Amino acid sequence: MAALKRFAASGAMEDLRQIDREALVALANHLACELTPSEAGTLLHQFLGLSSGVLASSEEVSSTLVGIYDALAGNASEEVRPSVLTVTDEAGPDGRIAGQMHALPAGTKRVYAVFENDFALEGLGQVLAVWRNPEDDRMVFTEFEPVRQGSAYNYVWLDVAEGWPRGRYRVELFHPEAQSLLLASESFSVR
């Protein structure tokens, strides 16, 4: 699993594509036997922000690990009516868009992906957010993000301390329990 270690260090999608899915499934099954659901949940919370206590069985541990791999590797399924994302450099606390959309100025520190709590995203407490840079075939960041239930609008965001460099990016939101289920996605430019 040297390719998995390289991917974790670099975010290079090339490293992730070198991983045989069946080998990853075997590794996920092995880890599900070696770790209690609580231990696996603690690790996934620590590294990816998965809500605590959501893994109740070794089967859920294995399916969650494989689902995260499928989401990152681009093996996503779109079986739901996707929600619409709008990417902006500023959003209000209620999720209203207050800045530029889709083409953002270089050096922007925080980028928001704003969405309505409807269609595929309705009623969820969190989503798996994946930020990618398709131009250099890298994953920028991945984390489970909380969603405010009961509000009309929501957003996830990503801060880049030195500012977002010029380029084309993509944000994807996946279901928190069926991680290969793509709920919404949008591309945006930083110029």
C-alpha cells in the first residue's frame, strides 16, 4: 500500500489510481477486523471530521473506508437528483451569497460552496466535501463538514492561508453514509 501512503502525503490522484480497488477492499476489511467501530470512528473523526458514533459495526467501518476511497478516486455514483452549488468568495452567516461567484480573484483566502438544503442535500447533518485541482490532478482537501439542518441555505468552505493560487478547481459533496454517492459538484476558477 505504498501508493496509499504517497497519496496521503501528496494528494496526487496518480498515486490513488495505482491502488487496486480489490486490494483496498481487502485492506478495509482487515482494518474493520483489527479496529473496533469506536476506534475506527475516532481515527476518521480525527483525520476527516466524521461525526463521532456513526460507525456501529465492522461492516460499517469497511463500507465507510471503501466509500471514502470511491469518492476520492472518482468512482462516484449519481443516483439522486443533485443539488446546485454556487462557489463564492464571501457568504453571510445564513448562507446568502455576498461575493463574487465562480470566477474568484487570485489570493482569495476562503472559498465557499453554497447550496440550498433541498434535493439530495435535504435533511443531512454533514457531507463529505472533496476539493480538487483537476489541472494538476491533485486532491486539495477532504473532510466531513457539518450542515446546518433546518436552514434554507448552507455552505462548506476551505481556507488557504497563503491565498488560493490561480487555476481551475472543483468541489464535490458526497453523502456522509454512502460516500460514493455524489450529491452536488461545481467547478470554479481563481484568476
